[in-house]
Amino acid sequence: MTLNLKPGAVVGQVILYSAFAAFVGYFATSPKYRQIADDVALIKLSISHLGERDCRKRSADELAKLPPNMRAPLDCPRERSDIKLEVDLDGQTLFRTVMHPTGLFKDGVSTVYRRFEVPAGKHHLAVRMNDKVVNAGFNFTKSADVELKPAQVLVIDFNPDRGGLFFQ
């Protein structure tokens, strides 16, 4: 089997392929893309946490009425508490929310993810969280003076094994 290629077809293909390669090459390098401005830093808030349950202690009479294999001293519903969260930057409210538990029976994890662009430099960051909203106030707090460099990313996270709220 032989191919009969005409010189004009070959030249046309070379020109079209070259134009396509130049098009792709240009947009691979220009215009320059920047996710954030040169004098801006990012604060990322990323928290997934199970709210507490509102358990109550059963009385001796209640325990006596139950079958022996059901006599747990605490009565804990399946539903989890909402989680109240506040983030302040330099004394001003940056973000405030109430995270609701997921799931059909409201027994799943509560999750929030937000991204904040802030001016680079020194800031005072304060985060407060309450994972049992029937209690007043906040049971987890973290406050720190941070110096953010341009294009730096500071993550606010929660891990009960690390003491609760932390910045990294």
C-alpha cells in the first residue's frame, strides 16, 4: 500500500500543526495567571467535627423498668448538636456561622470550608467554637498574633487530639 501525498497537502498540514502548537504554547505561558494579588495572603477555614450529644442521666426508677441488657446509665439521642463558630480578624468579625449536622437523623459530621483573602502583614486572629449549643459561650477558643507574608496560606483547623482549634 502506497501513500500518494501531494506536496501542497504536506505543506498545509505543517502550517496548520505549527499554528496550533504556537496557539497552545502561547496560552501555556501567557497571560500570567495569579490566584491572588502580590500583597495578599489567604486564610483557609476547614473544619469537620461531630457535635456533642445532649445526654441525660437516667434515674434509678427508669433503670429498674428497663430490661437488664438495656440499663445504660445515660440516655443519649442519636441527633448531634449544631456547632457555633466565629472567626475574628483584628477585632472585626470575619466569619460567623452555625454548622448543622448532616445525615437523615442529624447524626453526621458538621463541615465548613471558607477562603478569605486578607492583606499581608501582622494580624490578630481569634477563633471560637461551641460544639454543644445548649451550653452558653464557647468551649474551644484559639487566639494568636500572626504575621502573614504575601501569598502565604494559613489554615484554621480542628482536631480534638491536638487540643481543639489550631493554626498551621
